[in-house]
Amino acid sequence: MASSGFSPAAPPVFNGEGFHIWVVKMRTYLQAFDLWEVVNTDAEPASLRANPTVAQMRQHADEKTKRYKAMSCIQNCVSDVIFTRIMACETPKQAWDKLKEQFQGTERTRQQQLLNLRRDFENLNMKEEETVKQYSDRIMAVVNSIRLLGEQFSEARIVEKVLSTLPERYEAKISSLEDSRDLATISLTELINALYAQEQRRASRMEEHQEGAFQAKAKATSSTSAYKGKKSWKNRPKPDAARGGDRLCRFSKRPQPRAEAQIAEDGSDNEEQVFAVSWSAAQKKVSEGWLLDSGCTNHMSPDAAIFKSLDRSCKTKVKVGNGHFIKAEGKGDMVIRTPTGNKIISNVLLVPEIDRNLLSIAQLVEKGYTVVFKGNECQISDPSGSMLMSVAMTEKSFVVAWNKGFDNAYAVSSEDSKLWHQRLGHANFKSMAQMVSKEMVENFTKTVQSEDVCEVCQMGKQARLPFPTNTTWRASSKLELVHSDVCGPMRTESLSGNKYFILFIDDYTRYCWVYFLKHKSEVAQVFIKFKAAVETETGCKIKTIRSDNGTEYTSAQFQSLCKDAGIKHQLTNVYTPQQNGVSERKNRSLMDMARCLLFKKNLPKTMWAEAVNTAVYIQNRLPTKALAHKTPFEAWFGFIGSYESLCMVKKGYRILDPLTNKIQVSRDVVFDEKACWNWERNEPEAIPEELVTDQFEADQNDPEMDVDDEPVRGTRTLADVYERAHVAQEEPCCFEEAEAHQGWKQAMDDEIAMIEKNKTWELVPRPTNRKVIGVKWVYRAKQNADGSLNKLKARLVVKGFSQKYGLDYMETFAPVARLDTIRLLIALAAQKQWKIHQLDVKSTFLNGFLEEEIYIDQPQGFVVSGKEQMVYKLKKALYGLKQAPRAWYTRIDSYLLSLGFERSISEPTLYVKKKQAETQLIVSLYVDDLLVTGGDRSMLADFKAKMKDMFEMSDLG
């Protein structure tokens, strides 16, 4: 197909993305012009024989010209950025191999890509909203990517994947195919066409199916009808369109055209989801109330403003009775207020063209709610059986007006609920609601309103997913089974110097006791004290104690105590804490609540024991599912508890004086529950510490009361120190604020001087064909270890978020030393008694050279007078550029290799320098920090000198 007149069509241009696709197109393009052989083999044309003919000479010239034609094709089929990478190549094969090396990678890279693609293929599943064609396209995109990397992929495997991942609505068609033919021999095209035909038939049936709401003729078999999951409402007779199309509009009181709207979404062949509702073209939309509709499979609303979350990508069509369609613009969730707390309405469709909010009875029933029509009322109960609301019939319809009915009550109760949520150690809102409804405690709030997210709860209750729970044996009397566990050591000692606490939980009543320990060896003595107290109080004997395999429980002393008292000791399996689930879960819930109490009031961590002690007190008075929502206090003592001690004056309160570290007891206390820990004080001289004791609660044996007699100097928390530092030097948020302060102005001058010193940029005219990237100033006040001000730092940062891949940057990855590598380096240095030195490179990213052509605006406050329209062209990287870390790594990597270091194969940030086959120097690179160690001191000193000559850096010793 080659010809002497070389006039190629417009080829595909490669811009750095989709290399595997571009390779296939480019190979075909070159083959069409008989140029692929030159690119693939780089073969030179055979030499001319003696006395060649004119035709032979012309053919030889054409063969020589092919190399230049092929090079022209390749160069014109790549963008300017890619062209700079191959412009130095002399032959088309060199250019082709260069592109393959950079964008296809090595064999190891190819294997990693194949592994990722295989994983993507195995994880593919058909989405509910997808069509068969869309799903097959997704599968083939992954399969073709695998095939482009050279791996065979059979069609039978693709067919098997499609069959095994189809939704249930295709089960009938798959069964039909199995009966009619062998699925092992069916082609992918045949399978997709068969499924597509079935999908089209199903869509046609859904469009033809129409029902009218409110016009259905139902038999009045009883004055009471209940919807509890039955679908008989779907089979009502259709309205007769011939009887007339006009009716009196309920809202405008004048004749309006009648239309029935219906939607079928994600339905199956056996059970289509349809809603039919009266729809009018009223000019004014009514979104204040919700209309109960038995012919609607989805909740619907025309008002996007009332959605809590809305996915506008989920679109569908609603067909009305006159054959027209109206659009559903999205699907989302709403939060509505009810007497039992906030409820979430999920899967609500946004249909702007309807005039009312519609509440689907069918969807309520599917969620477990019960809807009962009795007389002129509709009663709705939640899945637990609690009455949610009662709706009276008005104008022959049932309209729920949540916003009108409950706004005022909830506005009053909202702050009260949040306050009680904090008083109860951020207890679960559901538990609080049960306490109100069942009157389980006295002196408590009358209503509970839950809030969606409590920030303190999110901070204090973060946890991994729980283990599955199984039904286990429960004790039938007090002390028949006692759970126990030790928690600790805590990173911070308590006020009394304790680092552990031990829990004892009665399985029958779930009542909990806590004791605080300085050492685990105290467990046996604490158990003696606990055993004597509870057995005296109840008259019962401890029969069984369950614990983990900790040495504090398996010690000879503890085993002897259990044996002498006739107590059976149950131990869990090693590394199986879930077998002691009661204690483990109590540990977690107590620590969650304690953290919330500390976070909310900004209390120091040294008060963790007081917080745990309070958490035990509170949780003993909270209902639990294990006791059918009774409180452990009521189960243990036989009467309900009170919360007076949480918010009202009682006999006395334990008060900590932070200056003297003394705990005093007083009755005359007034609380400001909205205040937080923020005491301004000076450090006192060392004074003897004295503690006035008082029992916080009779059953809270041995709370935090004993303190060492050694003199203790008052301390300031680290958070308090930093707070003082920030107050002393506030960081500016913009250039105008920084410019007014001499210190920040000097910091900006230093930054510009550093950039100029490194020759990072040059001032050039603004380019017309390139995008200019903006810059901004970032300010940081750096502190010393004690919180005092170290220096003011101003950093000029590029707005890298506006960079475009393939134009402003290509590769961005830069390796960082792993923690294991640093540990190994320190261990090796300790073993060989080497000293470790740390070097810190100043303005690290300013040292990296750029391959791309990048222009930035002149920084604010440093615009060159008379050259305001000019911009800076970057020679080196700046902070904020996407490729800045990689540019720095490339620079330091090449420099270390030039010094004779060898880079580790498995750790690209580890460099070793050897002398006579023995390791003399090791360098670990962590961004701008270098850890250097070795046995040759002279070589180490020489290395540090060379580094300081090349880069401006600090020797941290």
C-alpha cells in the first residue's frame, strides 16, 4: 500500500494517557504505509549491486527514505511535551523503544499492571441501574487492557463472569438459556443479545403498565385495614380513561387535566415497582406536608432544599397518563422529626414537576413500619412497635405535616437533649429516648431529640468493626458469673500515679466495679477486696470468674485465691479477647465515654482515671439490651436510680485544685456546664501533696484518692503551652496581615532571597500559548519544644491544583524511607557502635530541576516595578508543584550516585558506600532529612562537607 506520494491522514496524537490504545492505533497506521518493519527492526536497506537499474536505484532510495517517513509519523503523533523526550533519538526504533520504556514500563511493571487488572476483573459486578450493554462494555474495557499487555483471555471466561454476576432479575432468562442450550459453548455476543432482548421486553411492559391512585375501587370488607407487607394494592383495576379526563383540582378548585404518573425502577420480572399518583399542573408547589400514597413504590418530593443528601446522577423518567414523561432528577435521603427522635427517609426521588411530597406506604412497609387505617385516622408505628404518629383524614386524603407539628417542640428540646447527652458521658441517643418513654429515672429531660453527628463522639468513639456476636449462656443469679479484665498501661499516669484499671462485671445484672492499679501485680489484692465487699452486700458467693490469659490472672497467687474460695476460673484462648466479650466491650465503652468527657471539657489526660470512674457511675445507670433495657443499677439494687448528682446539688462534690493538686470535698458548688478547662496559672514552687478523701459512690470501691507523698512540681499541659504560644504569635491568614508585621515581612524577604540564590526562576514575557499558574504565601510560626517561638517562616507556594497532567507535569511519585528501614539502620548502628548524624536540607524542593516548561505569576508584594506584565519561568521546582518531590528525589539521587554510593534494590531511599567490599557509610533519605551513619569517621566528615557545598543545609548532630 506504500506509494511515492507520502500524504498521511491525521494520526492520533499521544499526550501521555492511554499508551496501550495509542500503540495499537499507531502500529496499524505505520503498517498501512509499509513503515512498521523499519520501526520494529531498524533494518538498513540492502546495498545496491554493481550497475543497478534505474528502478533498483529508485527502490533503494525509497527504502532509505522510509526511516525518515517513520520518524516523521512518530514525531507528529505525539504532543509537544512527549516530543521533547524523543527529540534526541536518531532512528524511529530508538524513539519507539524510548516511548515503550517510559510509558509501558519494564516486565516487572507489566506484571504489576496485569495483577491490578485481574483484580479489577474479579471485582466487577453489574450495578442495579446498569443495562446489559453498559455492563458488557465495562467488562470488555478491562479485558482489552489485559490483552494489550500480552495475556491471553478466553471468551468462555468472560461469558462465565457475566453469568455469575448478573442481578436476580435475569435468573429466569439464564434458566431458559440453560434448558435450551449448553452455556459452555455460547458466545459472548449471543449471550449479550439474548439478555438485551429480555431487557427491552421488560422495559416495554413497564411502560405499558399504568395505575391510577385514589381512583381505585376497593371493597369495603372492614372498617380497619392494615398494610403489613402485602402487595394486593398493586392489582387494583385501572381507571377507565373513556369516562372523562377532567376533575376538580383539590388545590386550585377549578377543572384540571387528569394524569396518572408511574415509575418502574430496579424492578424484576415477577414484581414490578410502580407508583401511581394524582398529578396536577398547579402553579404553586406544596412541600410543607407529605401525602400518604398506597400506590407509590418510592417516596417523592419536588423540593431539593429539604434533602439531607441528594445524588443527582441517579436519574429516571416518570410516565404520566397522557403519554408524556416527567423527570426524576435524583435520589437521596431526608431527615424528619418525630416524637421518638429524628428519622431518616431514604431512597426519596426528586421530581420537580409534581406538586406534593408523597410518602410511599409500600416503602414504609418494606422497612418494617406498620400502617393501619382505622375510621378517619391512619396510624403509623415504627419497627419496634412504638406509635410514630396518627394522621387524621382531611379532604379525603391523609397528609402528614411534620414541620408544622413538631418544629416548636423540637426547638425547645434540642439544646436540652444535647446538654443531657453531654451530662451522660455522650451516651447513645436511643438509650436516652428509652429512658424517657419508660420513665426509668427521675429528674430527667421530658423529650429527647437526636442529632446526626456529635463531633466529640466521633473523636472519642473511633473503633474498628466489632466481632460477630453469638448467643451464649447467661447467669441466672447475682455473682454466679463475674467477668474481669485489666486495661492498660495508659501512656499518661493518673493524678495518683496509676497506669491500669481493673473491671469486675456481674453477668446477671451487668453491674460494674472499677479499681485503679499502679502495677498489674496488685490484681490479686484488689480481687480479695472486691470479693469481700460484694459477698457481704448480697449474701451470695462468687461462683465463677471469667478472664483472659494475662499473667495477672494466671499467677500462682490468683489461682490459689480462686481454689481456696471454691471459685471456678474460666480462661479464654490465647489471643482471643472476643471470648471475654462482656469485659472487652465494657472496656471500650468506658474508654469511649471517658475520652468524650475529657475532650468536651479540654481536661488534661492526667484526669483519665476520674473520667473512667465517672463513666462507670453513669453506665451503671444507663439501660442495656442485655437486661431488656433495664439499668444495671436497678437490677443490682432493686430500685431505679436518679441523675441528681450529675446536675444538682447533693451531699458533696470532689474538687481538684490545680495549683496545689489537692482534692477537697464541698457542698457549696455552682456549675457552669458550658465552660471548659482553661485555667491561667503560674507554676508554683514544689509543695507536699495532700489529698482529702471521700467515697464518690459506695459501690465504686477505692476510686482515685491516694497520691504519692513525694513533692510534685505543678506542670502545664502541652496543649496549654502551645495555646499560649499561638496566642503570643498569631499566624496571618493573608498577605495584607503579614505585610503589616515586620517579622513576617522579613520572613517573606528571606524566602525570596533563598529563591533568587538558588536561581530558581527567570523573569520572561508572558507566554501566549501556555497557562500561567498562580502562587500564594503560606505562613507558619515555628515553636521550640517548650512552646516558645522559634522563628517566623513564610513559604511561597505554587497553586499546583491547577496543573494539567501531560502539559504541566508527568510523573509525581517520589519514594520515602520506610519506618522499618529507619529502625534497621538504628539497630545496625547500635550493634556496631556507630554514631548517627542527621542532616536537614533547607528549602528542599527549590533544589530540584524541572523538565517541564512552567510559568508562574509574580508573588504578591514582590512584583518588579515596570515589569508587571511579565511572569517567572521556573528552572527549578517550588513548593506546591505536583512534580516537586520527584524533582528533588531525582536531584539528590543522581548526586549521591555520583559520590560513589550504591542504591538499594529493595529500598530506593537507602544508599551504601563501600570500601574494599566493606560497608563504610550508609545514608537513609526521608524527603529533606538524611540519616547518615558508618564506621569510617573521615569518610563521614568528607560526605557532610560535600553535601554542605552542594546544598544549603543544617547539621543537626
